[in-house]
Amino acid sequence: MHVFVTGGTGHIGSYIIPELIAAGHEVTGLARSDKSAAAVSALGAKVRRGDVSDLDGLKAAAAESDGVIHVAHRQDLLPSGGIDAVAAAELQIVLAYGEALAGTGKPLVVSGSLGSPTNLGWPAPGAHLLGRPATEEDPALPPGGGEYKGSLRVRNIVERTVIGLAERGVRSSIVRIPPIAHSTTDSAGFLPLLIGLGKAKGVIGYPGDGSNLWPAVHSRDLASLFCLALEKGPAGKNWHGIEGEGIRFREIAEAIGSRLGLPAVSIPADVLMLPGYFGFLANLVTLSLPASNLITRQTLGWEPAQPGLLEDLDNGHYFPPAS
């Protein structure tokens, strides 16, 4: 299969391209700069110059391929328009793919979110909304929820639009990604941010009693899920790229603290939203996001095989020796 991939030089995309090639696929990666083009080539893929702002270019690339994996976002819009602008642009990208692939039966696999506003999404309804772990059959957001505004609502529209392309003859699906995707090359995700915050503060904080659950996944396992969704995923489905239902935030904080030799401490609820330890992360770290991957595993035969989050923290690559 000839697969067109966007975001192929990012943290997750840089695992997706080698996974596809190892599975026997021919891959073309989008690159907007010489540096990105060199990175795509180094991963073993062909290069298509351009960027995700060129909707006609995306439609042409999709039409020329046997399938599309889309994990890029318009991050260039963040300084001027914020997350709202990025999410709105994502909707236009998805609609462009729909035009190019309608009636072909070709696969379109798009990255979605399981719980991270910074990842253009919001939690798929978890225990705080449903009283149970979120499943793949739950919507990205409850329909009509008045508390969800702007980009959060657009993110829901994006996911529903991708799923809706199944009715137009596209084998479309969403891979929902948790807030923590960990690996040896993770340099800008949530874990490095939390580790850096702990080093700066001298303690590793967790919200309240730290019992809120955060799902995670190894980036290599996530790449294998994208590949399986492309190869055999039914149309109109959501997939959960998570290694388990979730890990208590306190356990994550304690694991980081033990590596850094710093104490893990509770940040009380009454001071959590004040200027202090978590800062702009305060609203994010309080979320509890339990979710199930049962449908994903049963339907696609996906089984996470890489180290889990706590085991990966013990491997030490997040804590290089001081130079």
C-alpha cells in the first residue's frame, strides 16, 4: 500500500513511518522544510514538499495514495489564533481529505485526543462524566454540553466529521491519543514538562490525593495501532491507543520523584488554581481520564508490547546524567 503521512517528523509520526515500512508499505511523508525533508528521507520514506495549510496539495496527495495517516496540526496558528484557530483549521483539512477520498474505500486514519486540551482535544467522557471508563463508542464530547466551548467543541466536530466520512465511502477512523505518549525520543511531551517543573520547584507535585487516573501509551505501540487501523480497521470507528485504563497521578509523581531524589507532595485543591506550582497546567492535571481499549484490542488484535509508563521511567532515559 502506498501511504501518505503528515506529521511524520514529529514524536509520534517518526515511529509511524518506520512501522509502516517494516510492514511492507511504501510511504510518502509531507515536509515543509529542507530539515523536515531530510528527516523524512532518513526514516526511509519518499518526500512530498508542502505543508498542511495547502488544502489542494493535501487533496492531490491523498488522491495519489492508497491510504492516508494524518497526525499533523497547524501549530503555526497558535501565536495568532490560539487553539481555536488550530482546531478550526483541522476541520478544513479533514473535509479536504473527504473530498479527495469519497467513494474510494481508501483508509483515512486521523489522530484524535483522549484527555489533553493542549493536544487539541478534551477528555472522552471518563469517570467524572459517565461513572465508568470511556470506551471507543463514546463521543469525544457529550453532545450539546454547555461548558464546552471554542476549540473543544470544534475538536468534537472534527472527530465526528472523520467518522462521518464512512458514509461517503471512506474507510475513516480516529486513533485517540492519551496525554502521555512516552518513548526514548520524547523531549517535549507532558513528562519532560512535569520533570522540568519538579526540578525547578524542588518537589514533584500531584493534585489533591493524586487518585485521578491518567492513561498513557508507548509511542512504538501507538505506531503499531495506526498501522493496524490503516490495514484492517473498519470504517467509522474510534480506537483507543492506551496501554491500560489509567495510572494514578500520584504514582507518576512518586516515580519521577524517586528518580530525581525529590519528594512527591500533594498540592491542595484550594490552592491548585492559584498562581503557584502547576501554573497553566492546573486545569489539566486535575482531570481523571479512565478509559478502556477493549474494543481496539478485540477488533484490531492490537496488544501493547513496549514498556509501560512506570517501567519506562525506570529505564532512565528521561533522566540523563548532568553534563
